Amino acid sequence: MGTFQSFLTSKSITPKQIAITSKRVETRDEASRDLMQKRWNKRVTKETADKKYSELNIAKPAHAGRGVSEKTVAAAAKDVPVARKVRSKILKAVNVILAKKGQPAADMKALFEGSKARAGKKPVTEEKKK
């Protein structure tokens, strides 16, 4: 049993609770939707397409819009490598649950100590493109 699974059992938190809380926490609010609309308008407008978001004072939205699924949380509990963003979403949801129970917040090392993060795609080098 991994660190994450033992943490969940000691705090009596289920993967279903984490999935529901994550969906609620990660849902886009009105401000995030407005920022996404501004970013889309920037990309499709010819005058602003080559400018950076920082030049136009368009911030990155605070919420991604997607929570983690129960299946993903169960996989993380079985020590299957998951991506860093998924880990952070799980951490946010766990901390919300712990705050509701009146317990101190957890940190990333307490949850996922000893388990590996899933490696992403490697960047393509110029030599391989030719």
C-alpha cells in the first residue's frame, strides 16, 4: 500500500469524495470564462495574433475547468504514475476536504512520497525533424 492510499484510509477519504470535490473546485467561474474568451479573441484576431498575452494584459485563468475522475484517483492510490497537474488537482481537493473536517492541510510530499510522476512526451529535436 502506497503513501497516498494509507493517507486516504487514515483520514477516511474515498476516491469518490475527491472526484466530486475536484469537479466542484476546478469548475470555471465567470472570471475564468471571460479570460478564456479574451485569449481566444487574441488568437483569432489578425492584429493581436503575434503579440503575447502579457503585452495585452490577459492573465491565465485560475481554474482549468476539469476535475479529476474517480478512476484517476483510484489509479493514483494504487501507485500508478499520474501527471503533475493531476497530482495538484488531487491535492487541492484533499485539502478542501480536510479543511471541511477541521484538519490541517496536507502537502504534496505527504501524499505522494515515493511514487513517481508520469513522464510527458519528450520534445522533438531539430535533428529528428529532418
